[in-house]
Amino acid sequence: MAKEKKQKVVKPDTNEEKKQVKKAKTKKKNTKKKTVNTAPKESYLKRVGKELKLVKWPTAKDVLKYTISTIVFCAFLCVIFMALNLIMSLLRGWVA
């Protein structure tokens, strides 16, 4: 590792110099090394498994209920757009 040179500490006279000294100090603080998680993949998969156990999965009854409601909603929208298409084609026939 390289040896760091010691610098003389000079007290700033003006506000601008004080700001510069403060910025220099914060830059030194922000250059700390970040630690990296070097744990094996198994521990990650174990953590994922634990999280999946906490999930509240829907029951088969709930899935059936949501599926039926989705199909009914799509059919309803289909009927609305078919009716709008019919109405617009009739209006076009009257106007043209």
C-alpha cells in the first residue's frame, strides 16, 4: 500500500476557504471501501426459500373465483365494443 503524505493543517481565513476545506473532508469520508457479500449462492437460495414461505398463496377456490371474474369482465368489454362498433357503423351508413 502506498504511504499517505501528511499535509500541514492550515486554518482557513475566509468563508470560501472554509467551504473548500469542508468539501475536502467529506470527499475523504465518502471514499470508504464498500463491503461485498461473498456468501455462497446456497445461502441466497435459502433466503429466497424463507421469503417464499412467508408469502400468502391464494387457495384453489380464490384462483377459480378470480379466473371467472376476469373472463366475465373481458366478455362484458367485448360486448360493449361490439355495440359501439355497430352504432358507429349505423351512423356512418345514415350520414354517407
